[in-house]
Amino acid sequence: MKKTLRALSLIVAAAIILCCFAGCGEKKESEKIVFGTNAEFPPFEFISSVNNGTIGEFDGIDINIAKIIGEKIGKTAEISNIEFDSLLIALNNGQIDAAIAGMTITEERKQSVDFSIPYYTATQVMIVKEGSDIQTAADMQGKKIAVVQGYTGETCVQNLGFEYEAFKKGTECILELVNGKCDVVVIDSATAEKFIGDNPGLVIIEDNTQFEKEEYGIAVAKGNTELLDSINTVLQQIIDDGTLADLAVKYIDEM
Ligand code: ARG
């Protein structure tokens, strides 16, 4: 109880200090911070569809994190929806300030961008039709495998040495599977959960011996330590105070 009170008063004090900074300084136009994403990856980023079929808004765990980061650093978070493949290029062009896209921190990507501290742990899984004889990653040998181009799922299948077909979106892979045009889709775990929830008759197969843990991070242009430090500070805060866990529960349980 005491702890909660202390935490609360700290938050209130911080809020007051923040308000003072915002209010007392010369009235600056609120600067923006542009987050690049690829809103094809529920529950991290997707475009919410409204019942009557009209296009909704960007939503998801990452979109919420981006907004929180914006708020905490006093900038308006703007979302730029681009192809997953182009995110790192867009970062290095200065077209976006940060990429938040359920992006796995990999050694290869670290060559061209800098990553925040990890904020989510995932793994690749296989999605198959109920009754499929695929029970392990090795069983994919000789099967028609669908992956999304540029995702770590593609790299995993490449590393296994199997042939595959790459699509632009996860939903396209799922359509192939539903229509019997492929046997298995390899994709990140939480997104797979969402896809099987939407498509009865599909199931998830895990193989922890072949698919290693992956950690998601926010990417910034190499050397942009100022932004990276602010992002890390906010991430650490929302990890410590449970905000991130609440978001994960909200978006993952909602499915
Ligand atoms: N975690 C995987 C990767 O880093 C897939 C991420 C896809 N994200 C997206 N927003 N489309 O490659």
C-alpha cells in the first residue's frame, strides 16, 4: 500500500513537472516523431476495421507503445505505414525516426540500425490445417511452405534448407493455406494465434528445437543515441510499471 502510494505520488510529481515544462517554456509547435510500421501484424499493428466495413485506425500493442513514447518525450507520434522490407531503408533515409513493427532484433539488422532494449519475446511457429501430418519443423521437408517476405520466418525456413514461397502479407499466406495451395505457414507466435482465431480449422504447431526465441525491439538509425536513450527510458518505465504487460494482456487476450 505504502509502495503504491509512493509510486502514485512520484507519478503525480513527474506529471506536474512535465506540465510545467510543457506550459512554461516558450510555446513551441509540438514536434512530431514519425514511427514507421507495417500494419499487417496483429496484435502488434493492424488497421482496426469498423463494422460497416469502413477503414479504421492504426491499432495494436506497438501503436500504443509509440503513442506512449510520443507522450513521454513530448512529441506527437505519427504512424507511417510502409512495407516491412522498406522499414530499415526508410530509417536510414530519415523518412521515419523509429521503426516499431514487432521487429526481431537480429545480428544482420544490427549491421544497419540500432535497436532498443527488447520489449517482447516471441518464436516462430507453424500454422497447418487440422489433421496435418506436419508435427515438427523437419516434417516441412518437401511440403509447400509459405512465409512472409523479409520476416524472420523466411530466414528460419532458409536456414532449414527448405524451399518456400514468399508472400507480401501474413494474410496472403493464410489464404493460401485455407485454400489448400500450401501446407504450412511459418510466422511469429502471437500473430499466428490471431490468425488461427480468425480461421477455424487451422492449428499451431511449435518446434522449440528448431525455432529459437526472438526478441522484438524498436529500431532507430545507427548512431541516433539521443532518440534511442529516450526510447529505452520509456520502454524500461512501461516494463517496470506493468503498462506493457497490461497492453499484451489486452491485445492478446482480446483475440
Ligand atoms: N518478427 C518478424 C521479423 O522481425 C516479423 C515482423 C513483422 N512485422 C510487421 N509489422 N509486419 O521479421
